[in-house]
Amino acid sequence: MLGIEACFPLEQYQSFPVGELTADEDENRFITSPKEGAFISFQTKDLEWLKDVRNTSASPEDFIRTTSGAFFNIPNGAVEVNLAEALNGIARQRTEYIDRGRGLF
């Protein structure tokens, strides 16, 4: 931000939008499409990932060896945080759209 390196605590981000953002006339921002290259993985054991799943005749060189753990890749330009969001965090977005008798709809 402003060319100054800064760190902000992750616990203040209850949601973290990753994707193509579009602003409306009131400057409200919305994710309008996914961003190519976003990747999240939770692996309980070492795995080999095929680089291109369209490859139908894969050789050993076509695989990437990975270790167990949690991985999160955010491609450049996939996340935009303004100054207010950086300082105050981002509110949690609704993730449940099932009416369980609580009158959500």
C-alpha cells in the first residue's frame, strides 16, 4: 500500500475474497468471476499432482511432488484490499444458503 511494506493480522479477516473484482456506481466491490491460478489444498500425506489434467499420456516429468500440509496460492492481482479493509479487516460473508427453519429466506 502506498509503496510501503506493511503487515496486518490475519485474524481480522473473517472472509478473504479471491477473484476478479468489479465495482458498481457506489464503489461497492463484488467478485464477478474466479481468478485463474487460485489454489487451496489440505493434504494429509505426500502426493504427486499431475501438472495438466488434460494430459492423457503422462510421464513421470509431468507430475509435481508435494508434501503433506496446507497450501494456499493467490495469483497476482487476485486480491485487492483497500486501506479501510487493511486496517479494520473484512466482515464474514454469508456461506450458508439453506433455510434450516430459522427464517433465512
